[in-house]
Amino acid sequence: MHASKKIMRVGLAALVGVIFVALLLVRSSVHSPFTPDIAKAVSDTYALNGYAWAGGGGGSGGTDEGIGLMQLNGVTVGPDGTTLKGYAWIGESSGGGAPPIGWVSFNTSDLAGCPSGTCSATIVGGALNGWARACAGTVNGDCTGGARSDGWDGWISLNTKAGDAGTYGPAIPGGLPTGTLSGYVWGGGGNSSSANWGLGWIDFTGVTVTSIAPPVISITGFTGPTRVRSGSMATLTYTVTNPPASCSIIGQTATTTSFSTNVSPTSGVQGSVQAQVYANTLFTMTCSGVSLSTNVGITPTVIEK
């Protein structure tokens, strides 16, 4: 009997320990469970840089409760120069206490069904407009679908909407496309014991918007044999840095285009093509894409024997 009671006590203690650890894990995993792709596209035009301060959590709407910093380095402006895209991250504040909120989406595909007005997140005339959404506020934690069972829906208003009291919204002074933002967005709030609760005011003051310099495309190597017999195959090698999706290689004799092909280089990795040569031929490799262009021609002189 004593042994069985001891085993029961040990088993109960272990169970309590497991439950305690599980609760800690749940608390530390409030943020959404998925990991989005936050890579910037070559065609993006502007980037947000720095941190906003998400201070007013729960429902109080305060400014210093420590929800955490919102890192915006994953948010960019697309090719149209106005539509925001990508993800921000709200992490735990330096003082601790609050678990991380996690990913915040600025992607139009995640913002359908917003509470009011235009759903897409944009920056027009230096001012933020539309909505963003904290993924942890959605029922599946993936930035899509309805609100959680506790009523939080994750919506963050980037500027004043119809019916709002007062005006708000970060903007760059002078309406410039680049510069430093000043102002707040509204993450919802009210009484923390009601369904109307959220992240409160989020201060974007100090966040910068900068132009994204397009990567420089360069053909760092394009060579072929100096001499081959007429009708022989010439192997042409190439190396391209920051290539577009496709590059062309054209061979021209004195009278005609004798060779033409497209290749898809991997940045910094040597590739090769073969061309059959019957006369002196000038081979030219051209890479262009996304309004970027670099032309380098290497001339393997072909002399018949």
C-alpha cells in the first residue's frame, strides 16, 4: 500500500509538472504558429525600416504597457509604388511580462473583409492608409479567417476611418515618398474585459521609408575558345551576378545571326552553352530585367583552318 501511494504521489507530481510546463508553452506561444516568407522582391520600390512601439495592450489604449516593439523591416512597397506588402513582427518588450504577439500582415490577400473602408495597406503621398492585421488575432493564427473566440480580430487601422473620434495615421511631413514617419495607428481597444480589446495605439514615429536600390546586374565572365575548326562546337561559359530570370546569348557572323538561346543563370555560378560555329562569330550575352540592364560582349574570334 505504501509503495502504491508513493507511486501515485510521484505520478501526480509529474502530471502537475507537465501541466505547468504546458501552460508556460501556451503562454509563450500566443503569436501565430506559421512562418511567412518575408523576402523582399527585386521589383519592390520602397522599404519600411525601424521599429514602431506597440505600448497600449489589452483594452486600455495606454501608451506604456509593454506589448513590444513592432519590427517593420519585412514590410515593403510593391512595384506600383503605393501598395504595402510583407510582414512586421511584434516581439516581447525589453521589460518582459508580455508574450510576443508575432506576425502582422500588410499583404492585400490577408486583408479582405476588413472592418471598414479600403482594406489594402497603402502609402500615398507619404501617408499610411487602410489596414494591417495581427495574425494571432485570427481563429487559425495565419492572418486569414474570423476573429478568435475571445473577440480579438487582430485588425490594425492605419489611418482615420469613418466614425472614428479624432484623426490619426502616420505620415511623412510634406507628403514626400521617402522620409521619416510621424504618428500613430490604432490596434483596437476598449475595456479589456469586453470583446472590444486589442493592441491600442502603436507609435510609428521614427520609422523611415527609403527607396530600394535595385541590385546591379553584372556579367562578370563570358568566354569561349579563340579558334575552332569550321563546324565544330564552341563551349561558351558565363557568370552573372544578380541575374534576371532570363538572359540571352546571340551569335552573329558578318551576314547573319547564326546562334540564339536564352539561359537562366544562378547568381555567381558559372554556366555554359554550346554553339556550332562555321565562320567568324561575335557572341553577345545580354541580361536585363525589372528595368535593369547590363550588356557585356565577349568576342571569341573563330578562324577556319
